[in-house]
Amino acid sequence: MNETADAVDASGATGAHSIRVAVVDDHEMFRAGVIATLQPYFTIVGQAPDVEGSVAMIATTKPDVVLLDVHVPGGEGGGGAEILAKSLAYSPHSAFLALSVSDSPQDVGSVIRAGARGYVTKTITGEDLINSIRQVNEGYAVFSPKLAGFVLSAFQGVPVGGSGVGSASGGGFGAHDEELDRLSAREQEVMRLIARGYTYKEVAAELFISIKTVETHVSSVLRKLQLSNRTELTRWAADRRIV
């Protein structure tokens, strides 16, 4: 069942390219609520409640970002991961952001390995969801800090729960690394949390410091490591398995 929606211009575009978003969820009322939240900010190009309809809708509309529930009926029973795998051939430039009630490693790992750029739970606020969509559209990896460990493992192609997964304190921190040695102990703490997907506000709360201090540490970390943004920082940390 394909429920492609008429595109609606985002009122907040301010002359910039309006991000084109598709919404996949099998609960009609939830889907309608999400669309109502997003419409003032994005162009909603389609919606669908099942695997077959979602693949057809994505192939037709080729959205910038697909907001994807993990548990969707139809197809071969693969849910969101199946939709993602089948849709990439038709819309290779679409970014997929999973939105689910589930925070299980199996669900997160399946869609991340299939190619999702992020994973957030349905407890997210409307404002944070809007920001998450913008971030994945810009190429950032966005996910709940609580999910960071197995999300990063999935990014590296390591099976969730497998023996090859490095722990938060293992790997890079125990080995001599000239780049890592440039950072102070506090900068390493901030770097690790930022690489895990924490916001500046969450880092500040975790380390009992001000947001301004977090910003100062992040700027110093990026400068010392010669990186441009937090996406590059996440990749740098994941390569060394130090998060």
C-alpha cells in the first residue's frame, strides 16, 4: 500500500533547500502526528505503513531523508532493515534515520548494518527529531548516547555481542597513540562522549561542567587532531575503538 503524500513546502526554509522527508510507520495515528510535527520545517514527500508500500514510495519520491520504523509488516519479515536494503538501489542518495520504540541491540544493529545513518527512540522530543533529521541530511551519524556502543560496533562491521567488539576502556586508550597523547585527560573525556553522539548539553551534565566549557574543549580537540567536525571525530574515535 503506497501512501505517497503531496509535497508541502516547508515554511521555515528561508530560501535554503528544503529537506524532503518520507515517513514509514505502520501506526497511522503516530505517522500523522510525526508528519504534523515535521511539516512546518520540511517537505513531506511520502508516507507508507508496510514494506512493499515503503519501497515503492521511496523509489518514486527519492526523499533526502527517510524516517523509518524498525518493525514494519509485510515483505519477507525483515521490517525496516528490509526496506532499507531494497530501497537503496532505487534511491541511493537517501539517508535513513530509524525511529523506533525499541532500543534492543538486535534492532539497532540490523538497521545500522543495513545502512541507516542514525537511530533514535520514540521518546525523542519534536525539536530533537527535527534536529536529528537535519543532521543526518548533512552526513552526521545521529543516535541516542545509550545506544552508542553497539551502534559504533555496527558501523565497523563487527557483529553485535561478538568477541571482536572493543570495550569503552579498551583498545586505543591502552595503546600509545601520538594523536591521542595531544589531548588532556579532560579533553579525552569530552572527545569520547562527543564521538558517542552526546550533545554539548549532555556532555556538560555528564561531566558537571558548563556548556561553554564543553564547546571550548571540543574546539581544542578538533584543532589538536586536525579534524573539521564531529562526524570526522566520530570516525577517528571509531577507527581506534576508543569510545
